[in-house]
Amino acid sequence: EVKLMESGGTLVQPGGSLRLSCAASGFTFYSYNMNWVRQAPGRGLEWVSAIDPGAGSTFYADSVRGRFTISRDNSKATLFLQMNTLRAEDTAIYYCARRTDYSSTYHMDVWGKGTTVTVSS
Amino acid sequence: DFQMTQSPSTLSASVGDRVTITCRASQSISTWLVWYQHKPGKAPKLLITKASSLESGVPSRFSGSGSGTEFTLTISSLQPDDFATYYCQYSDTFGQGTKLEIK
């Protein structure tokens, strides 16, 4: 079964740090670009970050660039999101998703169920 | 900045109704549009790629159309399982979502 499972979400104070993980199974993880996508309370889906299969290229939304770092360990089929200098507006459910790229865009055909990050004092 | 605009934001309908959701791109994206279904507490589900290609396992009551800047997602006969929020997506940009509610 193709599966993604996020972990690491919790309550953290503003200015704090957190590392999210996403464990992949059932497919050749090292062959795929991967995304992090989030949903803040009462809001829609927001793309956060992306990484290519070899981890040579990483991409970030303006809202998180300089504070978040995406990485991956292909030997362990795991995706990470290191989140620093957290703000209240980072409060959200964070999803990891597998990408299939083509032309100038892509779709996400496998998603995890998400992990909840709450930034509050 | 590139934008995707969905309408309506909320749609109230009954089981058996035919409903249409619209997604507009701020510039032409050919047919490179994707649709997702999202229910609270669950993973988003890929429904349609390339504007009109139904993913395997998605019921045939779902259909997508459009090209350029205007796209539609149609559900021909609403079923109880279809009440959810629907998003369009191109590259790193999502529409704001359309919440489909029971009337």
C-alpha cells in the first residue's frame, strides 16, 4: 500500500522550533519530488515547500523562506520539515504529498493525513 | 502574481443535484489544472488531472472541463459522500476552495 505518514506536530511557543517528519512506504521514495502543504484553521490549502529526488533543489513559499528547511533521507524514505522562528500564523495542519511533475506543473497523488502544529504561548 | 480564483466559496445542494464549481486562472494554463476533494481530518484526494482526466477509482459522476483560464468541476448527481471542500491547483497555487454543504 502506498502511504505517507506525518509526525512531529505539537504545541510550541512563538519563536520556537519544530521538526516534522513524513515516513513513506509502498513506493520508490527516492524517485519522487515531494511537497509540504498546510491548512491553517478556517483557511484553504497552502503550498509550503518542495524538494527534488536527490535533495539538490529545494523551494519555499515566501511566507516561510528563511525560517523553514525541507530535507529528505532517501535511505530511510523520510521527508522532513525543520521549522524555526515559528509564528502564530504557522499554526496549521501540515501535510506531506508525493508529486508527479510534467510540463510547467504537477499534481499530488499521495497525501498523508497530516500533523497539527499549534504556535501559541 | 499568478492567482487561481474559485467560485462559489460555499455551495449548498441536495443529494441528487447537479453542481458545478468554477476555477479561473489569472493567466492561461492550457489544460494543466488539477482538482482535489478534501474532508475534515482526512488527506486531500486527487480527483482530476489535466483539467478533465479522472483519476482511477474516482466515480464517473465527477467530470472536469475547460482550458486556458476557465475551468469547471461538475458532479452530475450528488451523493452523501461528496459533501466536502474542493480545490483547484496549478503548480504551487491553489484556489481558495469551495465548500459543498448539504442544503
